[in-house]
Amino acid sequence: MIVSLAWRNIWRQPRRTLLSAIAVMLTCGLLVFLPALQIGSYQAMVDAAIGIIDGTAQIQKSAYLDSPSMRTSFLPKDELYQTVKQEIPDSQLAKRGNSFALVSSEERSYGLQIIGVEPEKEKLISTIPKNIKQGRYLSAEVTSESVNEIILGSVLAKNLQLKVGDKVTLLGTGKDGSLAADSLQLIGIFSSGIKELDRQLAQMHYERFSETFSMENQVHALVLINGEKSLMRSYPDSLKRYLQERDLVLRDWQALQPDIVDAIKLDISSALAMYIILILVIVFSLLNSSLMSVLERTREFGMMMALGVKANLLGKIIWVESIFVMLLGVCSGLIIGAVVTYYYQVTGITFTGADVVFEQFGLDPTIYPLLNAISLLVGPLVIGLCLAIAGAYPGFRIHRLEIIPAMRSV
């Protein structure tokens, strides 16, 4: 009986009911689409940040992050590879050697960061192999000729006035403090989209790097392929303990890129404040509509109470009316928000005219919203819960009605 009465009552004022439901629908739709757009932009930001050099995670010496010196290296043993493979079955490890050196052409010299890599595995980690603008990437096979190869960033190559096929001279310091000098052939020039990296980054074969810088097959990092990108850290504790016993540590992208994490947290905080304000506005709007409905029907309620209807029953009817309006808005908003979000998840949203700004950070100007359980359900559930709680308040006002004055109300 309560349900049928409540459903009939909300359509006594169809315009008010529809306007209230539409307001809830639009709010729910926004709270599905906007969080999905945020999550998609975060994913793009993370992919751009870790996709150039760092990867999803790295195994390093405990002191390497704070003191990245040549001597802070370790020898990767087969046991370590097997343990990581056992704990994270779908993963692979790629060797990395990092150093700073002076690179010279016939006329100019510049400082740079030189990275020794395994080319075949590097293609699974970095976007650099896909961004070769001139020439090609390092050869996958290690031969006496291929180990002489090196690739440079586009700005660095331009500053050195080098082109593909030219000789490049490296001068640095080896792990044991000896002079590290080498002559390599430039076989590729890449453009990451970030000028700072293109101005100071180069890659060479790890085997040649180890020989030139006296590494003795040691590495500064093992990059984890197919690691976790989520904000929740879920690497096995047993693996972390195994590494800790050997003075090693598994650092995920959050530890490698703390600035990205801080930027995401700041954006979430500001967006959360906006969402709270939006929810409060719609809650108070619907609450005001419910109170108006109660005031308009004061005489009706007085007559019903005079006939013996309990105030508790009337309060329940008012609350169910609010629930019906809420459900109409939330369900329709959930469907519309999901459809719109899914459409843009497939096609993407291109920010026309902002290409230059996005390229400075290595980002694609097309953002793809990410529809998942969080972006789809959290906003509508919070709105539904808040409206259900607020909808109970008009029912409590009925308990304060006095029968005679209520019957005389106009």
C-alpha cells in the first residue's frame, strides 16, 4: 500500500517530479563521466611518465635512488631471475646501466646521460624505440658490429651537428674510477616529445656499456616488464623480503616518479571538493522539493491523521516518494553516463589547440575516459545514499503536525 500510494503521489505534480529527477540524472551522469575522464587522464599521464625510461618498476640497490652513483650496482644472478619469475609469473627483467658522460662530435661536446639497454626487451618497456625519427633503433642481435651502435635524442644530435652514420666519442668515468672512453656509430635519432630528455639522453647496448664503463656485467637496475600500474601496490611481500635480504629493493613507478603521484593526489583532492559541492546542491534541491510537497499537503495530512492514520505511516509514504524520485534520476543518470563515457572511451576526446602543451609533457592530446566499477558506481551510490538520508527529514516534520491547525491549513 505504501509503495502504490507513494508512486501515485509523486505524479500528482508531474512537472516537479520530472524536474527533480532530471536534476538528479544530470548530476549522476556527470559523476560517472568526470571521474572516468580523470582516471583516463591519470592513466595517460602515468603511461607517458614511465613509458620513456623508468618502466613500471625497477629492482635496485637500496641506496641507489638517493645516491645514484656508478658504484651502487649489483650482479644479477640466475637465482634472482628465477625468484622474480616465480613470484610474478608474467614478468620479465631487463638490464640497465646508467652513467653520465661527455659526448663529442668533430666540433662540439655536451654532457649527457647514457643508458646501457637490452634492445629487444627495451621495446617492451620504453616508447623510445617507437619514436625513432631518423635511422633505426639498436639491433636486437649482439654482434661485433652491432655493439658499436648508439642512438641520441633529436635535440642533442642537432646541438652536436650529427647525422645518422656519424662517429660519436664518449668520455666518462668507469665504475672502478678508470677513464671510460669509446667511439660509437650513430644509427638512430629519437624524439620523445620532451625536449629536456631529447637534449641529454642516449642509449647503447648493455654489453658495450658494461665493457666501456668497467661494470663487469653488473647493473644499476633491473626493469620489471609487465608490472603494476595501479595506485595500489600489490607486489608480493615474499619477493620484497627476498630482495631486502640481499640489500635490494623493488621500487614501483610511484617511488620512481613521486611527483606524478603528488600531482594525481592534488587533482583528486580538488575534484573531490567539487563533487561534494555538486552532491550537496542536488541533495538540498531535492530536499527543498520534498518539503514543499509536505507543506502543500498539510491539510490532507491533518485529515488523514484525524481519521486515525499514524504519523509514522505518513512519514514512510513521504520517504518512499523521495526514494522513487531518487531512483528515477539515479538509474537514468547511470545509464546515460555509462553510454556517453563508453562512447568517448572508444573514440577519445581530442583537446584541439592544446597539442603544444600536451607535447611538452610527452602526452597525447587525445584523452580516453576509463569506465570501470569505481567511476561507474561510486558517484551514483553516494548520491543515492545522501538523497535517501535527506529524504527522511520531511517525514519527521509530520510528527510535529497538530491535527486541528493542520486541517485548517490552506
